Amino acid sequence: MADAPDVQTVEAGDDYYHVRFRDPDEFETIRTPDWAADAAQSVSEGSEVRTGKRENSDDWEVESVLIKKQAGEETARDEAKKIVEKIES
């Protein structure tokens, strides 16, 4: 499998840092699946993973990861990368 994607942007929201790995416009459908929660929670408590499915594909890829804001931006970036590596490896 390919290497995990690079972080494109990190945006601060009210409660989370939204760490984006892929452009949401590339996907036909985006969801926050239960199956990704275990990997996310094992790295960063309270985090969420958004996955996307491209048109004419059955594969789901990580679009972005939400990390609790208390972590700080650099920690959020690092933890999001670890989560993506766990899911996509």
C-alpha cells in the first residue's frame, strides 16, 4: 500500500483542529465511520476520522482527522499523521 498522504491544511475550529489530508471535492461521499474510531481513539482520545469514497471506486480513504483542540496545533498534526498511518497501512 502507498505511503500515508501529507497534511494539506490544519484549521482551528471551536473544539477541534481539522487536519486535512485530501481535498473533499475529490470524493463522491464523505462519512465518519465507526470502524475508524478504534484506530483514532488509540492515538488521540476524542478524535474522529472522516473518510471519502471516490466515484466509481469501492475504496474508502482518509479525507481528514479531527483532533481535540486542547492538544495544540503541532500535536494535532502529529497525532493525525499517526492515525492515518494506522488506518492506511
